[in-house]
Amino acid sequence: ETFSTSVLDGREDRDQDSPSWFNQAEIDTIQLLVTQLLQEFRHLLAGGDVGIITPYRKQAKKLIDWRRHAPDTMGVGDVKIGTVENFQGQERDAIFVSTVRSRQASEVHFVCV
């Protein structure tokens, strides 16, 4: 089953020392959704069954930092997080796609899903 969620108040951003994008509101939403998924379906899914894919290295790094510091009561530490290249040839039972980019409707987007 597929479902989609939008982060309406999200904003793409960059650190001064990096050309890569991240979206903190989207990171917060994904953290909540992954935690809820692992809690609700704890008898069906383990952390290793869940993946988070993003086209931006900075978004992946920030999600990996969250995973590293999150309490691992539900298997969050085993969630696979990476860019598209990191997932080639792999499968997961549940995948979150974090597109990061968030602009006004009249502006051009460069990430398509």
C-alpha cells in the first residue's frame, strides 16, 4: 500500500558549509512517522524492514544523526537511511521517500517522484 504525506510548512535549507539541501520540518515528520510505524506494527516490522531514501546527502546525514541518537526501543537504530545510490539492488517492506525540496506552487521543482 502506498500513501503520501506533505509537509506544508516545510522549508528547504542549506548549511553554510554545504551545497546539499535539507528540510528540517520533513525530517521531524519522518521521525514521527517511522517511530509510529514501528510502534503500531511491532509484531510485523523490525527497524531493518524500514528504509528512508532521499536524493540529498545533507538530508540523509541529518536523518542518520537522528537515528544514532534516538532511543532504540523500537528498532530505529536498524532503519536503513541513504541516498538513492545506497538503495540500489535492495528492498525494504516500508520505504519513506524524503524529497526535501519545498517551494511555492509557481516555482520550478527539480525532484520528481
